Amino acid sequence: MVAVKPFRAVRPQQQYVKDVASYPYDAIDSREARRLTRENAKSFLRIVKAEVDSPDDTADCDEVYEKARENLYAFMSEGTLFQDEKACLYIYRQGMGDHVQYGVVGCVDVADYESGVIKRHELTRSDKEADRTKHVDRVNAQTGPIYLTYRASKNIDSIVREIVAGDPEYDFTADDGITHSVWVVDNDSAIERVRQEFGQLDSLYIADGHHRAAAAATVARTRREEGTGHNGAEEYNHILAVIFPHDQLMVMDYNRVVRDLGGLGEEEFIGRVRERFVVSGNFSRRSPQRQGEFGMYLKGRWYRLQAGEKRLKEDEPVAALDVSLLQNDLLRPVLGIDDPRTDARLLFVGGIRGMDELEKLVDSGENAVAFSLYPTTMDQLMKVADRGEVMPPKSTWFEPKLRSGIFVHLLD
């Protein structure tokens, strides 16, 4: 049984929403964030990446977290942000070209995360988790939602359609061309209908935001242990989330680039690859069209690699992933990349950057070979999570990205 809770969101005034809404903290680097905030002082980057207001790059020092808190409350006191008087749910629509997705915005229970009702498929890095934990604790707010999904429900779809038949509270197109619309659900009957339908689900799945979820749980656990009179209803026991049906999500490819051929010559390398894949040249599509197919760009030429039938029938859900096939059958045995999490020779390139980016990275001379992959499917992600297993790093790239600053969850 899944619990979804309305909350009193801190959010932008209508006239400021486009200015406030920003990329998530981990989507751009500090240099780009500084440029954007110089051009737009109302950008929420000043909260999620508060080092933009610091004179140097001390991104994990206490002063930066304190600055994030100061900026959030300054935005509220000056009227850029306000808090809803009533606990509400929200519908968040995103559009990217022909693709449209509708998510329910609310809070989920830390207890569901800890018990496994909210399922994970990635490991977290201790340094990134510590950074988000300090940020949430010091700011006393969850400033970016986690990205959840569920096996699509016709009943939830029907309720959402009813809600979005009305006029949205926000409706804007960001500078990158992504459209964002929000409906406020403040009707008690509609809120209860949504809650009841989610209560019929057995589980939710983290699509993106494992570090934010882990940070929220750590803060909640610490406050439970340190506080008195804990009753479970405190806001810190809940996690800000946007929850999308699985059949609306767009999962893109997450491609690989390798700096060198591990001491192999070009012909020797291709020969080693042929021992493990069916290789053909002149792969004009560049981008795979099915599972088990890979593109390989080497010395200005695209090759098509096809995994053997035996590998495609792999019963283990993690081993059957294309990212696993490439790692286990090529990157490790041929190029000597044993740990994709730590090997500096390996670069990850999100599919939104396209095949031209892979060619550019190799043609620059700084890298030797690129591999394009077919996207991991939502069914594969959920099977891995259902088994309690972990995907290889950088297995999924979701688009469009959630904007930060449209919804903030205060912890008291």
C-alpha cells in the first residue's frame, strides 16, 4: 500500500515562476550556474547551488549550505515565493516536442522508502549523499523532488484528466523549449480520490533522485533519534516527489566513450570485438534500434555490433541489460575497464546530446572509441527493482528533467 500525502508547498508567484524554475542541482556545473544567476537573480539555482553566491568553489562548506537557507527565506520574505495556506496535491505536466507526461506532486513516506515499498535500482555515492543530507538539514527543506514512477493505473489517469481539464496555475516554456504546466489540487474530495487510488498500489519505483531520497531518509532518521515527542506526523517524515505513470516516461540512451584502446592497435581491437559480437561496417543509423544492438564509432567510421542470441536470452534482469552486455562482454574483457564507477578512462554521455556528440568526442583526438546503446526500458528497470538488485551506473537517462523551485517542501 502506497501512501501519498498533500503538503503546503512553497512555490513561486505566477509572474515569477519562469524566472525561478531552474535546472536541478546535478544537471549543470557551478560555472554554468554562476552565469545563469548573473543573468537572472531569481533563479532557484541560488538555493540548490548556493555556491553561485560564494567567491570561490567551496561547494561543500557550511557557509554554502547556510547561504542556501538564507536565499530561500529571502525569496519568501520578498514575495518571490509563498507557501500555500492549505495542504494540496499538484499535477505537473511536462512537454518535450511530441512527448507529454503528467505527474502527481505530493509527499511520500520515509517509512515506505525504508521498508522497500519505494523501490530502488541504484547505489548511492557517499559523498553525494552527504552533500544532499547537509543541504536538506541546514536549509530545513527539500528543495528538489525525487522522480518516482508506478505501473500505470487507468483510475489515476482518469482523475488526472479531470483535473487538467481546468486552467493551470502555471504554464510556461523554459529557455530550453520544455513546457511546464501545474494544476493545484485543493479540493478535499479530489485529494482523497488520488490518495485512495495510490493506496491500491503495491509499490513505487525511483526513476531518478536516489541521492535526494537517501538524504531525506537520513535527515528524518537523525531528527527522530535526536528529537522528543516524535509522533510520525512531522513533515521531516515525508519526501517531496513527482510521481509519473511508467508508460508516460521517456527513457533515453546513456552512451559510453573510452579514452584509449587499452594498448591495442585498431585492427587487433576490432578482432577482439569480433570474437564477442557480430560486427558489420557502415552503420548509417548510428543509434541502435533494438536491444542487443550497439553502435561503435572508431576512426571516423560507425560499426554495428550485435550480441549473440544466447546473451540476449539471459535470465538475470541485470545481466540482460544492454549496459551490462557492453560492460561484461567488451569494456571489461577487451578494454580492461573493470569498474565503470571509478575508471577515469570511461565517459558517460546522455542520449539527449545525440550521436553527433559521440563523433565530436572521438574526432577531437582526446578519445578513441564511442558506443551508442539502446535505451533501458521501464519494464527492465522495474524488474531489477522488484528483485532488489542494482543496475550498473548510468543505465538510464530520463527526459525531460524536473525543474527545481516550482515546489519546495519545508520540514516543519
